[in-house]
Amino acid sequence: MVEVDNLKKSYGSLQAVKGVSFTIEKGEILGFLGPNGAGKSTTMKMITGYLSPTSGTARVQGFDVQTHPIEVKKRVGYLPESSAAYPEMTVVEFLTYVAEARGITAKDEISDRLGDVIIKCHLQKVQGQTIETLSKGYRQRVGLAQAILHDPSVLILDEPTDGLDPNQKYEVRKLIKGMAENKAIILSTHILEEVEAICTRVIIVDEGRVVVDESPEDFKARKPGAKIDEIFRELTNKNSYA
Amino acid sequence: MNTLLPILKKEFLGYFRSPVGYVILAVFHLLAVGLAFFSGYYRSNQASLDIFFSFVPWIFLFFIPATGMRLWAEENRSGSIELLMTLPISISSAVIAKFLAAWGFIGIALGLTFSLAITTGYLGDPDWGKIISGYFACLLIAGSFLSISSLCSAMTKNQVIAFVISVLICFFATVLGSQFLASLVNKLPTAIANVVSNFSYLIHFQTMTRGLIELAALSFFLTTTAAFLAINIIILKR
């Protein structure tokens, strides 16, 4: 469903992503790990078509992001890291706008979809509030609601559980897991337990390169008995000060 | 068109979601009508809006950048640009939709000043053709200024910078044909002075407020608007 081939991105002399390749199929939940600044977000942004790669290709269901951006954007749901939304709009106004902009025009369908995601993301209590008045956890869930609104076949979530309390984290993970059956999902995270809990595959990027691409079981088996955090630290610690 | 409407609607209503839109409308109205009154709208004893129209470009100089500065800078700053750019909408439709929304807002501001035209019609017997062509000129010059503001807004995440730069550009473009510059340009050969004044917003605007809808003026405003919007699209595609 998603094929990423030797994707590179440079900003002037700084190489943020130095050749990332992977493919994921329907039903997979890919955990995208790596230290801050490793190139996770940049890679995700290139797959969504927000950033154009310096070289390499990304395809979603066979459509190249560079040559068919609109086709790709139709099929992808994206939760940006900043959980970007328009502060002065209410939750319902915002979701209606996203639905319309995604080409859902029939009133019935809009209210169906909205009702569905509002329940899934537990937004009933705040649906009439403006987004600027919401807590971080709610904002994050508005972002998630916006990403799954059009039932995309590919979901790209940049730190979906960031800022949520443990109960909300649990709920969101359950939600993601529940949707995985007929979607390909890429999520980035810093929480390694999250990978164990829901991911079917782990990719670790460090300094713009893929250093690990395997199942969470294989990943844990690298150092039997060790915590997943320790393995992560060993793999990515070359340049840190700790 | 399908993808244009949702953005247009959201942007247009956006002006009224916060007090900013109302404040801008009120200030514009007070300035436009107030300046006309204080500069001899009654004293001139003429049933015309000439005085009002003569101030419009100078008020627009500030009013249009104030309207247009948020179009892209706001999205750049808050990061919502990421959301917009990952919706299945082409960049050109997004640019055009935002432009039309802001233009519509300016249309409302202009429409409110029509009270002055009605007053004039009540007090005397104005040349309505001239008034209509004057308002048409206002809309055109507004569109052209707005395309400049939209472009400046797309280049920064700071609304203040977008405002200041677009005021500067609009000011320069307007002043190209004014008396003030003419005195400076006097030393230049006439041919060059003529070319320069052909690029003046003010001269084309004044032709139209005199009741003449010239092809030169019309095409000047439309092509400058289209050109700035095209650069806007290219910048966002980077």
C-alpha cells in the first residue's frame, strides 16, 4: 500500500533524511521510532505530499506523491505533530470544513461521518466548543478525528498519543488497533511500550537512515531479557551525550 | 470549483469568527466616509463621489494589507498549513479560494460605503454611471492590492511583516503616478516618465473614477492581480 524508495531530503547542506526505504501492506501498523531529529517527521511529511523529497519516491496505492499528489492525498489521513487546527473554529465547524474540503458534500453523509468520528474519538462533550478552549488531549483527538474522517486506506500519525493521559492513550491505541484491519498505518512515537502494545512492525531511523526494520518480537529478541528501551538506546546512542 | 468552495466559505466566515473583521470594517467605514466629509463633500456643492473616490486608494493602502496579511502567514505560524496542504486540494485552488474570500470581505466593506452614494442621490442628481464605474475601479484596485498582500503573507509566518511589506509595495505602486513623484521624475525624459506612469495604480484608477472604463486600465488591474497570484502559487509549491 505504501512504498517508500530511497527517500532523501536535504535542507541546504543539512541532510535530514539520507535514503529511507520500506514498504507496508494492508493490516500492518508500523511503529516509526528514532531520537528527536532523526528524520521521522520529515519522512512522514514527504509521504503525505506536504514536503517534496530531494530524491527518491513515495507511492501510496501505486500513486507517486510527486506526480499524483491529489490522488495520494485523497487516500491518506494525516495527523500532524502540531495537531494543527484553526483555534477560532468549533470542533464541529472544523470537522465539517475538513469533510467538505475532502469532497464529502452530501449533508447526510457529513453528519454520518462526523457522528462516527466524534464518538470514536470521544469528542461528544466538546463538539460545540472552539478549538482554542480545548485541552491538549482534546486537541490531539480532534486532529485524529480529522485524519480518519474520510476513512482513508493509509493513516499517517505523527505522535498520536502525545499529550494524552494514560486512559486516553489506552483508548487511542485501541482505536488505532481497531482500524488496522483494512488500513496501512504508520505512527511515530517516543513511547516504546506503545510499539509493543500495537505495532506489527518496528522501524528505527537514526540520523536519517533506517537502522532496524523488523517485528517487535524480533526486536525484543535482540537482547533477551532486556527492556525495549535499552535496545533502543544501544542502537541510537552513538552520538548522544548521555 | 468543488474544492474551492469549502476553503472560500471557511476563510470568508473566518473574518467574522473573531472581532478583527468587524473592527476592520468599522475603521474602514469611518475613515472612508469621514475623510470624504471633512474634505468638502458638502462644501463642494457637487452631487458626486469624487472626493470619496480620491481617498479610496490611500485608505486601501492600509486596509487591504490588513485584510490580506493573515491569509497565509497565520497558517504558516500555527502549522495548519500542513493540514491544508495534505487535503486533496491543489495549491492554485487554495490560493484562489483564499483570495476570493478576502476580496468578498472587501466587497462588503465597499458595499457599506454605498450609503454615501445613496445620500448623494437623495441630495442631488449624481451621474450614476460615474459612481458605478468608480466602485468597479475600487474593486479592481482592491483585488490587485490584495494579490500583493496575499503574496507577502505567503512568504512569512509573521503577519506584521506581511502587513508592512505589502503596504510598502502597494504604496510604491500607487505613488508611481502621483504628483509627488511626477515632480521628481520631471528631470527624466518624457518617454520614460510616460512608461513609469503606465504602471501607476493611481492613474488607471483615476481614469475609471472619471467614468471611463478603459481597456488599458481594466487589463492593467486584471493582469497585475493574476501575476501576483501566480507568483503566490509558485512560492507555495516550493
